[in-house]
Amino acid sequence: MRQYLGIGLQFFVLTALPLLIWWQLQFGFALVWMPALLTVGIVIFWIGTRIRET
């Protein structure tokens, strides 16, 4: 079960970040959000990796 949760978190990040970039290019928002949301994505991906390793 933990394998699926970890893969799900990683899949979420790998699909959400490109969509976030697309959203920025199409509609725009404050550029300061991009590094913050990228950092959140990296942390979520790392958590998914750690869950899969245990």
C-alpha cells in the first residue's frame, strides 16, 4: 500500500508541475509563486520517494 501512495505522490508532482508552468504562461500570476510552488513540489516528491523506500 505504501508503494502505491509513494507512486501516487510522485505522479501528482510530475503532472502538477508542468500544468503549473502552463498555467503561468497562459494566465500569469505573481512570479514569486513559481519558486515557492517548485519547492513544495520537490518536498512532496521527496516524501513520495521516502515512502516508497520504507
